[in-house]
Amino acid sequence: MTTDSEKMKSRYKKYRKILKNLTIMSDVFMRNVLKDRKCTEYILQVIMEKKNLKIVDQVLQKDYKNLQGRSAILDCVVQDADGKQFDVEIQQEKEGASPRRARYHSGLLDMNTLDPGQEFDRLPDTYVIFITWTDTLGRGLPIYHIGRTIEETGECFRDGSYIIYVNVSVQAGISSCPAKAGQEASDVHPM
């Protein structure tokens, strides 16, 4: 017959084995980490390089229903004190972080922002951030900032829509990558 103590030890070993393999890149772990607003705030402060960034609203697993097209559930939708909106997506699979998906998420963030008749200039800046297990864009950088430009002049278009890819597979000190970004990325990479 198994004693309560033996059952507890067995459960402890089972859960320890599960927890040993969890990183922030694990969906279950990520959801629990991001439940704590301070954790989400810290992640955004590092990515945005803005230590005073403060979150005023956060929704995990935000369901954007689209009656005329594809719906989507965004991992973590955030608004900061400056009114900027963020969609933080954790992706283990390269296919889940395609540029077209980032574009679609960007559109979803804009879709329900304005009230009828409200001026388009009232749209907040939006950032779709994919934190990826691998280098989705394949250039060996720890972070990619994507914005629109006017092709003929090379000037920023400044429509307030931005996409950021954070590649956690790149570690500090590799090529021309900023060490700070690589070091922070290594915080979410399994050792």
C-alpha cells in the first residue's frame, strides 16, 4: 500500500519533471507569466527600450471575432499609459509568426479602435510583437523593428503601425547584435 508521503513524493517528481522543461516560450508557462502585469510590463520595457513604460490595460487571450472573415485570439493585448497598443505573441513554431500573420494581427488591433465618425488621426500607435523561438526572418539578429517606408525617398511613412520580431535563439555577443538585446533575449531561452 502506498503512503501519503510516497504519493506526495511521486507527484513532486512528476511536476518537477514538467516544470524543468518549461520556459517562457511554453504556452502554458507564458500565459501564467503574463498574468502578472509587472512581468508583461518588464518584457515590453526591454523590447521597447523604455524603462518607464507603464501598462494601463491588459487582456490575455483576447478573442477578436470577425463576422465577415477570419477571427483570431491574440496572446496578450496591452495598452500603455501613452495610449499605444501592443499585441505580444509567443511563437515556438516558425510558421506561426509569418509576416502576413503579423499584418493581420495589426489590422485586428486597429479594427475596433475608433468609434463611428471618429477621426483616423485618433488611431493609436500599434505594435505587433512576435517573440519567436527561432530566427523567423533569417538574418541572425536578436530583434527586428519593422515599419513602413516611402520607397522613393526612404522616409518613414509614420502611420503608427509597427511590427517587431524578437529572436530568442540569438545569444549575447553574436556578430553586430546589441549585447543588451541578446542578453535579455537569453532570459527566455532554455539553457
